[in-house]
Amino acid sequence: MGRVVLVTGISRDVGRRFARAATSDPSIDRVIGVDVVPPRGDIGDVSFVRADIRSPVIAKVLAKEDVDTVVHMSVIATPGSAGGRNTMKELNVMGTMQLLAACQKSPMVERLVVKSTTTMYGASSRDPAMFTEDMGPKRLPNSGYAKDVYEVEGYVRGFARRRPDVTVTTIRAANVIGPHVVSPITSYFRLPVLPRVLGFDARLQFLHEDDLLAVLKHAVVDGVPGTFNVAGDGVLMLSQAIRRLRKPSVPMPGLAVGRLGSVLRQARVADFSPEQLGFLTFGRGVDTTRMRDVLGFEPRFTTASAFADFGVSLGVPLRGEVLEPAPRGAVHV
């Protein structure tokens, strides 16, 4: 008897494509996708259920479908995609709380996989060279996506303590990049001219979109408990990334970049939130030793080759990079 997997956030591309990819695994019998609106693309053999995870109805879905594995992917990164900051907060934090409450009451649930992000570490001048999983942010986030992720992970840890019989895996993914990804960082690199903070050169780590799907499926199938940083090997400096895209950049004082970012954000051209500005100033590095030694996962793409694949989608083949082919039948996010 194979697993019955419920995936939240299926209306967005990353959730939809992961759910569809999961149906091809022989150890998975059924995949149920949940969201408040239907997905826009083809979901193949995935069963769609219209439900809001902020509502107690999600508990009824778990019971009716005999779900034993939950993959939580509906944490939203930008207010614009959620209809405003208040709605974003409700979806991210209140939605997670309601989902975890439903999982706690369900005797069938055996496994929980949460897609988190290294954004929870923040970005500041006091950061270590590499964050390990047992470290927290040097400065606690007080607003935005980073605060939501920090709170979500806290609730997940509480759930793990209350239900020690459930295998809980938290994937802290580095910035996901690739030909099909729309995110604050890819929107930044798609600008015709790239503003930079004068006097700083941020350290960047990326995770290719195919590797994100692969590590989530690995977590579902293998069931290794714990929290894991997941990123491609190596680091790119922001200046290197800009040169590889062959785009002009304009060094500006941090205050000026922040003001420009506010204009771009209001025009919905790119998301320049304060946390994004911090990331483009200081960057972030994470240690992935546990990813290999404990989780048993190895990304196919390095940070450099993941960025190169993204560059190709912009019509800029990056010299000197060997693009690793995606496995046959791969589904992109």
C-alpha cells in the first residue's frame, strides 16, 4: 500500500509541479492538491480539492482522503501575490497553525514535509560565514516574509514535540532559481539595469528548481526527520552574477537603492522589500553538510550551474559553465 500525499499551495507553479511529479513515484498511491483556487496548469493524475487551510475544513479533507503524508508548500514570499501583507500573514502563519492542528488530530498522518527557506536566517553584517541548522538569525526579523517563516518553523517544532510519532522534515531551501522561477531574486536579475549597494558584494547561493522538486520528493519517500539547509555547491558573489549576465549595474548608496526599490515594488516590477535589500547587501551562506550526511541528498546543480541555466532562459548563455541536463521526464517549478 503506497502513500497518500496531500500537497498545499497547489495553485502556484511550485506546488502544482511538485504534486504532478510526485504521482510518478511508485511508492505513492495518490496525491491530493489543496488550495482556495484551482491550479492554472495541467495537474495530471493529481486530485484537486478546493479548501482553505485557514479553515477547520482541512481536517475533514485529511480524514476523508486517508492522508498519511502532508507536504506544506503554501508559505507565500511576496504580499502582492497574496493580496496584501495582512492576507499574506494570515495565509502563512494562521494557515500553518490550522494545518498543524488538523495534522495533530489525525491518527493517519505519519509524515510532514515543510518547504521552508534560508531567508529565515536573515542577512546582516554580523552573520557567520556559513549558517548551520542549529543557528538562528543574528537579528530577529520584525516584519515580512522572514518573520513569517521564522514563526512557521516555530509552530512546526512545537508540532513535532506534541506528535513525536510523526516524521517531520523541514527543508530550508536557498534561493530557488531556474528558467521557470518567478521570485524576488529572479525579478531583480531580470531588470535591464541592476542597482547595487555601494561598497558591498553579497554572497549568493542558489538551488535549482529541479533540485527543489527532487529534495521534496526525497523527503516524502525517505522520511528522514530534522531540519536541513539545501543549496547547490559553491557561492557566487553578486558582482560575478551580474558580469555573467552581461548586464550593466549601478552602484548606489543603500538609502537610494531602498527608495528605488519602493518605486519598483509599487510598480510591481520587482520586490525590493527591506529583507531583499539586506540580502542584496550582505548575502547569505549556509552549510549543507547535514543535507549530504543525514538527509542523504545531493543536488544535481551547483550554485554556478543553476545560475547559468537561469541565464540561458534570459538569452545569455554563460561561458565556462557546464549545464547539467535535467533527468528525462523532469518537471520544472
